[in-house]
Amino acid sequence: MRTLSQALAEATAALSDAAVASPANDARLIAAHLLGVDTMQLFLRGGDPVPGGFAEMVARRVRREPLQHILGVAPFGPLDLVVGPGVFIPRPETEVLADWAVHGLADIARPQVVDLCTGSGALAAYVATERPDARVAAVEKQPSALDYARRNLPQWVELVAGDVTDPAILPQWQGKCDLVVSNPPYVPETPELDPEVYQDPPEAVFAGASGMDVIVAMTETISRLLAAGGRFGVEHDDATSAEVQEVFADHGAFGDIAVLHDLTGRARFVTGSKL
Ligand SMILES: C[S@@+](CC[C@H](N)C(=O)[O-])C[C@H]1O[C@@H](n2cnc3c(N)ncnc32)[C@H](O)[C@@H]1O
């Protein structure tokens, strides 16, 4: 009988040959998913038979299908979000923005929070989970992403189909928000991106040649939504920190503009507050 540890070793070699970034980890995550166990528990089950479907899932990953599409879920902080083709896969670095958001709300009772470009609902779902007393709205324009967001968000979160570059969006929230968070499309159109990036919908990733189009157009929306003293946090490409700071500084409605770094020390978020 072929054992689980043999299959894991073979899968790791195949994934490594396909230049998958974390071959052993991906092989273990597939096996753990099929067995319904934690990856740590696999170490006790090396002599077990190989779970059904393992070879097929590994073959899909060898073809560079994103692991999250194969498993149908993506972890985001304490959450497992439903994902698949047609929605952006939440990335671990965005959890830094989510944590920043929740910490900034600590002293505000029943905060009002808007997530612009919600995609799967990641940031809104995180805030809603940590702060069930909050009033939360989430805006997304792609119908396919809205379908996933509806599945991931509690019913009480107001999910709005709309364009975040329309400053008149969410009229009933204008001037009332304590916090606006956003992970918009921002990747500059450069060659040699990881193949997995192309599995995300292009409108979730790219925003003009510089990657700045949605961020620039969104500043007026953020300005109108925030109450005086309300804060914003926006994720951006690691090449555009200076430009994003400048856009918010030049707008005129914002102060306290600051840089937030991801866990590898890269400047990936700009924060600030409404004057
Ligand atoms: C980078 S994804 C981020 C999704 C989610 N916030 C996350 O962190 O996983 C950007 C999302 O913005 C949406 N989007 C792009 N342009 C938009 C616009 N003008 N108005 C509303 N949503 C937009 C895309 O469809 C995509 O779902």
C-alpha cells in the first residue's frame, strides 16, 4: 500500500518541479483538507492510506491553479472565506490592515465602518467578527465577487453593488463613518507576475498602467464618507507608497497621513484621518 507520507513526498517533488513557492506546505494542506484534520495531525498519520482525490488536487496545483480555488476556501485571520474563480483571493498581508482597523476602533462604541472594494468581503467580515456592535457596509462592483461576499458576510452587513469611484455612493453613510478601509486593485501593469495573479479577476488586480487609477478616484469618496476625525486605511503596491501618500495629502481633506508596513517591513498601506 502506498502511504500518505510517500504520497506527500512525491507531491512535494512534483510541486517543486512546477516552481510552486511552498510545495511541502501545499501538499500537506491538500491532504489535511481531504482528511478534515489540522496539518499538525498529519505527522501522526504518515502510515495511513492516501485520501481519495489527493492525486487530482495535486495535479491541479501542479498546473498552478491557486490552492485556495482547489480547496474552495481562503484563511483570513480567524475566518475561512469561501472563494473561487470570479473573486480575488484574500492575501495574508491584508490581515495587517484588518488588525490595524480593529485596534483603531477599540475606544469607539458602535463604530460605523465601510469597506470599499470588498471582493470576498474579507475586511468587512473581519471587522464584523471582531466588532459585532459595529454598523458595517461593504461596496463591490463585480457581480461574481458580490456572490462570494454575500456568502462570507453576516446578513446584517450592508452589501452594496456599486462603484467606489462614484463619490455619491452610500448617501446615508456620508459624513458619519469612523473608519473606511480598502484593499483596491493597485498592481502596476508590469511583466513577470506570478501565474497565480492571473487567476484573480483582472479588475481586482489592475487599475491603469501605474496601478493608481482606483485609489486616486476613491479619495473623494473616502473624504465624503468620513466624519471629522474618522480614519482611513488603504492598501497599495509596494512600489507606490510615496504616490499614495501624496494623493491623500494633496486632496486637502486629510491629515495624520502615515505609512503602515506589512510583516516583512514593506510599506503597503497608507493611513490618515479626516480633518
Ligand atoms: C484587490 S481586490 C480586494 C478584495 C478584498 N478587499 C480583499 O482584500 O481580499 C479589489 C476588489 O475591488 C473590486 N473593484 C475594482 N474596482 C472597483 C470599483 N471601481 N468599485 C467597486 N469595486 C471595485 C474588484 O472587483 C475586487 O473585488
